Amino acid sequence: MLTRITDTLIYDWIGLDPDTRFGGAVHFFVYDSIKIFALLAVMIFAIGVIRTWLPEDRLKSWMSRGGLWGNFVAALFGAITPFCSCSSIPIFISLLKAGVPLGVTFSFLVTSPLINEYLVILMIGEFGVPVTLAYVGSGLLIGVVAGGILGKLKLERFLESDIIAAAHAGNERIVYTLGKRLRYGLDEAIQIIRQIWLWVLVGVAIGAGIHNYVPQETIHGLIAKTGIFSVPIATVLGVPMYGSCAAIVPIAVVLFQKGIPLGTALAFMMAMAALSLPEAIMLRRVMALKLIALYFAVATLGIIFTGYLLNFLADWL
């Protein structure tokens, strides 16, 4: 439905040529902007309403239990939420404001775009069940380990001041009626979208340009010629790319069919899904550049390790 509306707007009313890169970039920008804002509005509203039933002190306590338990819970929550990297950020902000530890929220932020229902369905159809299970397990492992490492480093000082203030604010008990719950969810959605709408548009615009002006053949050629270094190069190449799960799974399939090792192809897909340049731009609203860089570095190393591991296990999958 949205695709048909966007096609009509861009190609019929405005008159852009769908076969040109510019026409494709504009279509990508409009389609993804509408999709992301619609998803943000619905999901932030829903999460806001749900939060009125779950006291923030209890949420913080539940996700702050010893060891890596909180990281695992957050990673699992990320795996069952159907978000791309940009759409995960408002939920990440909500968790921070609720006082959930930073490392735990990073586990959600890593895993949410890496694993979701429709990506799993697409992968089962293209790669089969064993490879999909290995991918899901790897995604959860990356989320838990990356969040655990970042949590141990005590990096809360790199968060923006309003996020820190919200996390330390007192948890006043409020008696909610149904109307108050709905109003809270609506206010939450409006407030967060007001804070990040510009970053969303800038990020999607950059993603649209990369998506339509960087030839896939160039990427195939670079990865194919790099031998043992193909995994880190594929990961680094995937970071600045941007696309939906529906787009990145076919790209990984094409790489694999052209002789690129399985782990290398999936590392490229993971980097595209979890570490997009638009996501980095949006995260600047929440944290300092040093923390963004460290988060990307830890997650990138996790993806590289996973790529090598899946290459090693490819004959058994």
C-alpha cells in the first residue's frame, strides 16, 4: 500500500524517472521517511502506554540483575522487536530514561536491528534453517557481549545531560486511568519524535544516496579480491550502507552465490543492519561522539569475529 502511494507520488505526480538513480534515491527517501515515522509513532506510543503498567524502578531492577542477565533480556527483547537501526533509537532512549543501565540498553540497540521476525523469515527462505539459527545465535551473542563490555567501562558521563537527568529523576507513583495511559503514550511519541525528526531525515537522506549511488558490483569486486581479510573489509563496507531487511538479505544472497564465503556475506549484512551511518547521526542526539565511536568499534569487532566463526562453521551448516 505504502509502496503504491509512494510510486504514484514520485513517479506519476512529480514525474521522476524510476530508472534513474536520482528518481530511485527520492523514492527511497520518501518511502523510508514515511515508514520510519509511522513505525516510530505507533511503537513509541505503545511502549509509552506499556510503561504506565510497569514502574520504572521495577524495570530498572529487573534489567539490572547480576552478571549478563540484564544484557541477555535486553538482547532477547531486541530480537523480538521489528525495528531497523534507526527505529530502535527511540526505544533505546526510553530505556535510558527509565534508568536501565547503559550497557544493557546497548545490548538492545545492537540486537534489535540484527534480528527480527521478517528478517528471520527471509533468511529461512534464502539460506535455510541451520544458517538462520546460527545467524540468530550470533546476533544474540554479539548483543550480550558488546553490551557487557560497554557496561563495564562506565561510560554514562558521555550521555547528554537531559538523558542523565531523566535517568536519575525520582520515580513518582501515579495512579493511571485508561485515558491517562493513552495520553502518556501520545505525549511520549510526540516528545521523542520532536527531538529526533531532523536526525531521521538527515540519516535517511544519506542512506538514500548511498543506496542508489554506490554500485553493488563495486562492493562484490572489493570483497572477492581480499582473501582472508574479506570479513573485516566486508564489515567496514557495510557500516556506511543503509537499507531495510528486505533489501539487505537479497544482497547477502547475491554475495554468497558469487562465491563470497558465508560468514563474510553475513558479516556485511550484519554491519548494514546494525551499524548504519544514519544511526550514528541520530545517536548524536543522545551521546557524545566518543561513545558513538566506541559503540561502533565494539559492535564491529563482534561482527568480524562472528563472520570468521561462521566461515569456519560453514561446512557444517
